[in-house]
Amino acid sequence: MLAYLIRRLFAAAVMLVVIILVVFSIFFLVPKWAGVDLATSFVGKQADPAAVEAVREKLGLAEPVYVQVWEFFKGIFVGRTYAAGGDVTNCSAPCFGYSFRSEQAVWPVLTDRFPVTLGLAFGAAVLWLILGLTAGVVSALKRGSLWDRSAMVVALSGVSLPIYFTGLLSLAIFSYGLNWIDGQYVPLEESFGGWLGGMILPWVTLAFLYAAMYARITRATMLEILGEDYIRTARAKGLKEQVVIRKHAMRSTMTPILTMLGMDIGALMGGAILTETTFSLPGLGQKVLEAIKNQDLPFILGVTLITSLAVLIANLVVDILYAVIDPRVRLS
């Protein structure tokens, strides 16, 4: 088990380096090759050449590529200093730079918004796992029944309907129509009840989409596993059906579910743009949408790195859970 963990941690570290290099290339090298001057983007198109040159010197954009890469890595892990003449700015780690528009440090803004996206992702994940797995398992055990057909119709609807439609529909019904839920986001530190009330509809809306996919995958996987020889052997030995399903069938069913969960949570941690925009949640998704509209490159870069890191961590956790669920994985 220890050797397996070391291999996975080493692979994750290598992948992290590759991700940082790719992100650096996309945001710094590709625009340069396309003829875009990042210093002009930071200062503004109406700035005088002296100001543009000062920013270019301060950001190190005139340095060789290998120097820029080193400074980028150093900024993320230990911080960096931006200096041009007497103008010196210290950026503590992890340093993702400063906004082109507001000149705010990127990292504090992202960490301020990160808990909103974190709460949205994990709250919805709990709901869609409970609903999706339950619906999928019951549908597989009652194949061809009214429950099976009804659950799959609802699942197909959940997969087909976009979030901005179900989100606006839920707001129209439960918030504006029935007045059951306020629908306004309240920070957790101000009021737990207000925070919970503002997160229920986003959770349900997001969970409805993902629970539908998980229900279909769970049903298909469970039906395949129930036909395996070891399941028939377990039943022939006289084990109760609940034991066969819980200890044997579900254990094998969880492998593809964990794979999906790792990718889905990782992506959502980077910002559920449609959900946060629909419900006016001040998370990473809403911030990156604002940054795209304003062409604020450092914020886009920061969210991209956080998204990549979230997917990496989520898949590392999934790899570890694989080894816990299936001992054969540790030996592969």
C-alpha cells in the first residue's frame, strides 16, 4: 500500500509541474506568438510607451523564456518580487499576479470566493450521490418495473435540461411563486440559516443534473455486475440478498462511480459558472466570467490553475480510494 501511495504521489507531483508549464505557455507564450502585448493589456491601450515599458520591466516580460518560467514557478511556491526602478511590489506565495483592471492581488480574491464554490460543489455532490446511487440501484434490482421506467425518464430529463433552465424554473416556483425559499446568498459567517436557505436551490439544481447521470451509470453497471459468476456463487451459498448487494455488487459498482466523482468534483471546484451566475453566488465561476468579459488575464490564469489542481487532487483521492475498495489495484 505504501509503495502504491508513493507512486501515485510522485505521478501527481510530475503532473502538477506539467500543468504549471502548460498554463504558463497558454497565458504568456501563446499571446506573445500571436502578437499580443501583455504589458499593454495591463496598462491599457491609451497608456504612453514609457508606462508600458515600465510594466514590461516590472513583470519581467522582456526576460528570456526560461527566466520567466522560473519566476512563475517561484512565485507560486515561495512568492516573488516585482521591481522596476524604485517601484517594488512583493507578492507572497502563492503568487498569481495582480489584476489588469483593479490591480488587486489575485490570490486573496480567489481565496475569498473559494469557500462559496467549495460549499456548492460538495453540498451538491452529497445530494447527487445519495439520489443517483439510490435510484440506479433500485432501478437495476427492479428492472422493467414502473419505478425503473419512471426513474430513467426523470434521469433523461435531468441530463437533457440545462442548468440555467432548471435553475430559473426552480427560482420562479419556489422563491418567487411559493415564497418557500428566499434564494438570496448569505455568507456562512453571518447566518447559518440564511446560508443554508440560499444554497438549497443551487444544490438541488446542480444535483438534479448530476444525479441523473449517476443513476444511469449505476443502473447499467449494477445490471452487468449482477450477471457475474461471483454474484451467482454468493447467492448459491445462501447469502441474503442484502448482503450480496451491499458487500459484493456495490463494491464493484463504486469503481466507475468514483472515477466520475473525481472528475466532476474537481471541475466544479474550479467554478460552476452557470449555477453561480444563475443564483448570483459570489464564487470562482462568477469571478472567472467577469474576468473573461473584462479580459482580466491574471484572474483567468488563477482560476485555471485552481481548477487543474482541484482535478489533480480529486483524482489522487480517487486513486487512493480505488486501493481501499479493490485490493487488486494496489498490486497493479
